[in-house]
Amino acid sequence: MKQIILVKYGELSTKGDNRHIFIKTLKNNIENTVQEKINIQKFHDRIYIETNQTNKVMQQLKNIFGIHAIALCYQTINDEAAIKETLLNIVNNNSKQTFKVKTKRANKEFPLTTPEINQKMGAYILKNSNLKVDVKNPELTITIEIRDNGTFIYTDEIKGLGGYPVGVQGQGILMLSGGLDSPVAAFLALKRGLEPIFLYFDSPPHTSEQAKNKVKELAKKLKKYHYDLKLYTVNFTKIQENIYQQVPHNYNVIIMRRMMYRIAEQFAKTNNAEVIITGESIGQVASQTIASLQATEAAINTLVIRPLACYDKTEIIELTKKIDTYETSIQPFIDCCTVFVPKHPVTKPTIKACLNYEQNLNFNLLQQVEIKLEDLNETTLAVL
């Protein structure tokens, strides 16, 4: 009898022929995330982890997408006497008063049927402990899983993040700002198996080093959910000044977004990313009306994913608190999206007008733009 961590996949069970790819990706993500020494065994519907640091490892597993549930369990041989011994060890080390037994008999060669196991093991616990049976609302549910590689017994499951393992849906360029929305969009994209590459648009001297550091801090917080996230910074100053000088002010934001989309599309091609991901929510601001989103997206051919499209601000704020980005996002440092915002931005822009105004812009600046990989290991955020 030994303790082992049981990892359940949940949604991965629906993936058919691609299942092995999802499980392999999840195993790799676990190996690259967990900092303690572990030994992993993967099967078609379970992963088993052996370690001397169970509590630390389980805490880290809670932040890995693709995991439905985690349980610390006892592993023993497929033998009735060994199972009884393990059960007695479990019930003698808890303070609950009522229980029930739930069995999953994946190994059909085990001589007892599922109902027989439930009845026999329940009777054994009842006879050898102070616990009472309560099948409707037990304080303690004892799960027995009898499989080809042994019997696994556990009492508590920790809910995982669910979703898909990060990376199974490829990569996407995520336009990360210092606001509330884009970090949540990143979290939701990660949940669906997309690996975001963060792209931040910096506009010095109109934006400060503090604003960039805030975005770096957000990227660092999101690394809790995937070990290999990267942040790149675009020097957007010349393009933004060119827009401000050449475009009617009510169209500034729409044209700026179109230029950002173009840069993101170029960057996606160089990184073999298939989509662009944004934190836009329908109707939240003038640049996110349906007409504005259509006019912006018309500038590129790459698919745009908007995880927050139908979320309201209250729901978004709740998620920022859940993923621990709220306090960082509300730091009042101006980013390039708010530098030149007009008093009365257009809410129903047309693609024709956008193309007309863009004739006055210097598109050579798109080819000259500087994109820099940021170091996420050294960040100092000024907290007000």
C-alpha cells in the first residue's frame, strides 16, 4: 500500500482519435510545471503521480488546464484482503461519522461485481469502525477504483481547472494591455487549449515605464497557469503619432486598432500562430460596437478570437479577482489605447471611411516596427 496522486482528465474523454495527443500534452505540461521530483504513469483515462512532496505537487496541479480533478489516494493490489486493510487505515484516520462506498470496477476479472464490492466493503467498515452508513448524504464518500494496474482508494477530490491542456489548439497572438479585460481573455484562451503569445503596444514617451511594468506583472501572474508564456513589446510611437496627425480624431481609435491588428497578424505569421486573441467585449466602449469590430477586423485576414465578447464588466471583474490580476490591472498608468482618445469617438465607423483615411498614413512604418522580447523574471511594479 502506497500513497499516489490520481489525476482525472474530464473533458479529454470526448476527444476520440486525438485523445493520445491531449494526454501526452497534459503529461508534458505537468512535467514542465511541477517543480518537485515526480514519477508519472499515464493511461487512457488516468494519470498517476508518485512523489515525496504530495501537498506541494497537488497545489501546482490545481493550476494546470486539462485536469478535471485530483485525488490523493492509496494504491494496493487487486486483492480483497489488501483492500480491506487499506480501507481500515483510511477510516481510522478521519473524524467523520457517516460514510458510503462507491466502486468503479474497470478490471472485469476481479471476482466480485460492483454491487458486491460496495456491500462487502461497506459491511466491513461498519463492523470495524464507529462510522454509520448514509448513502444519501454521507460525510465521507470512499471511492474504490479497481483497475488493471491495481486498486486505488480515495475519499476527497480536488476540483481542477478543467478545459484542454495548453497547446493542443496551437498558438495565438494575444494583445495584452494593462486593463482588466485582456488578462481574463488570456485565462479563457488557455482554458480552451490555446497557448497565447503576449503582444503589448508601448508608446513612449506618451506611455510610461510603469505602464509597461504593469503589463509585465500581469504576464507573470498568468504564468501560474502555463509555464512557457512569453511577452513581446511593440514600439508603437511613430505609428500612433502618424495616425494622430493624419486621421480625423473621431476615427483615431479605430484606425489605431486596425494598425495594431496588422502588426499582430505579421507577428502571428512569423510565430506560426493561427489566431489573434483580444479582450474586446461587445458594446463595452465605442471601439467595441458591432460596426467598430467589423471595421477593425476587416484590416486583416487572420481569425480573431474574442473570449469576452458576451461578458459584462461585472463578470469580467469577478474573473480578474479569481485569477489574481485585479489589483494589478487597476493601477492607473496610461497605456497607448487611452493616450489619444477623442472626446467623441465614432461608434458606427465604415470600412470605406477607414480605407480613405488610411491613404494618408505611412505604411512603411509597419515594416520598421520594433518588437522586443521582455524578461519576465525582473519586474518592479510601483504600487500606489
